[in-house]
Amino acid sequence: MRIAIVGAGAVGCLFAARLAACHQVTLIARRSLVVRAIRDQGIELTSPQGQVTRHAVAVTDDPLSVGPQDAVVLCVKAYALPGVLGTVSQLTGPRTAIVPVLNGVPWWFLYGRPKLAGGERLAALDVDGGLAAAIPFAQVIGGVTYVAVERTGIGRIHHVRGGDCMFGEPGAGGGARSRAGRLSAAEIALAFRAGGLEGDAVEDIRAHVWTKLLGNAAFNPLSVLTGATQEAICADLPVCALARRMMMETQAVGERLGIAPVMSIEARIEAAAAIGAFRTSMLQDHLAGQQLELAAMLGAVIELAERLAVEVPTLRMVHALADLRGRSHGD
């Protein structure tokens, strides 16, 4: 299978290292510095057991030289998607499966669903409709991963824990059926399993997106505000109670959308605590001075809450605090 992975961050490098063992994989990086480093040294991967391995992976900053792929896996920040649309178009043919594996609510979430007031577009994620126009919905396969991974340097990553990856058809009917002649969710899941990751095709990918969001919407911004790991947040009773309240509000929005999470709030908290002293992706971004993914993890939920007339005061408060914290970084 010809697979391009767009984004050379922690998750992108992990996927590239694993999938390259059995597929023709090309990692698409934005910076020439990253391309040179990975070409020269490969990807250094530290496993959850502490084993260090090095993986040779094809890498380029010129997607036009790669051409159309069987699958394009998007592993960039949600706010960076508009900046890679040109890259995606150069990697995509009419039968290419486009697999966004993103944090938070994806831009395609309302497409193919019963219409809500305000339409299918989420303004927090797709301001001018450019994402929907550039990426054909029929070619999208929804993706969710629970992998905990940290970037320790250019092409150097620590796989802390987990490996679950779920894929599903976001169109009408769901299931594992292929559309427009492209690969199916089941075939993408099989490709990931062949690479040593835990890939599964699921009936309702939106339920899995929302289940992961329950934790992301709470733990990520709270970790930025406190500087604490997921384990520390869960162990602190008042802060964990705040996280639980945020998760309850997020779940209420999902229920209004007709989405039943596949894991309870208490189980989601237990799963987060079990990861241990792990810095959330948003905390890692904050410490690196990078933009925060607040729009995908909180902004889109608040937008949906407004359209569905659901009260989410805790989400609004934490969003405002985390947004100011992110904008004032380094001041």
C-alpha cells in the first residue's frame, strides 16, 4: 500500500516508523531541516518498555515528487490543516482515502448527518469552508487514536503508552464500506495492524471521536493552566472534579447530537490516570511556545452547544482562561 503521512510530529513519526515496515510509506515534512535529519538518521523510537530502535523512512518536503497515494494520513494540528491543503491535493487522486487522525472535533463531523440550524460547517474549524471544498467528503475516513507519544527531538519520539487506532466511514450508514472506489476503513485498519499498531474498523466513528474528546476537552486545557500531567490532574480531587464537570458538559452536547460515547466519564478518567505522568499534547505545545488546539478541543464544542441550546459554562470559563494563557505565553 502506498501511504503518505502528512506531519512529522510525534504521532506522524510513530505511524511512519511502524507502517514503513510493511508498506511503501512517505513522511511529508514541512521543514527541510526535518527532512535532512530523518533522511540521515531515520526515526528513533523509544518503546513503552524502553527499547530504542531506529527506522529508515522515506521523507520529503516535496509532495509533488511523490504523487497520488492509496491513503493520505493527516497528522497535523487542526489549525494547521488549511496550510497543508496544497500538499494534500498533490498526494490525492480520485480513489485516495484521506484519513485525518486529529485531536478534538474534526471539520467533517457534521457532514452527512441530519441538518442542524447553521448548516454542516463548523466555523470554529473551517472559517470559510475551504477545508470542505478542498477535501471531498466521500474520500474521508474518520480516524481516532489513543496513543500517548512525546517528541523528544527531530525524528526522535517516545511511545509512552497505547496504540489503539479506530477508523470508520463517516458517511451515511457508517460501517466499513468503501466509497468512490477508495480503500475502506477496514483496509486502513488492517494496514495499521500489519504495522504493529492496534487498528480496528468501527461502525460509528463519531462515537469514538466524541469519547476521546471527553478527555481531550478537559485534560488538555487544564494541563496548560496547571502545568500538571494527566496523572496529577486525576489525583487532585478539586481539579479532577472540575475535569469531570467539563466532561459532563461535553457529553451533554454529544447526547443532543444523538451520540452515545463508548466509554463512561469515570472510565475515561481512569484511562487517563493509567497513562501516568504524561504531558498532554496541548501542554507539550504550550511549553514549546506553539499555538494551542483550543478551537478543535473546546471552541467547536462551545459552537455546537450554542446551536443546540446546551449550557456549557465550565467549558466557556476554561476556554477563556486557556486562550489567554496561550496568547500570553512568554510575556
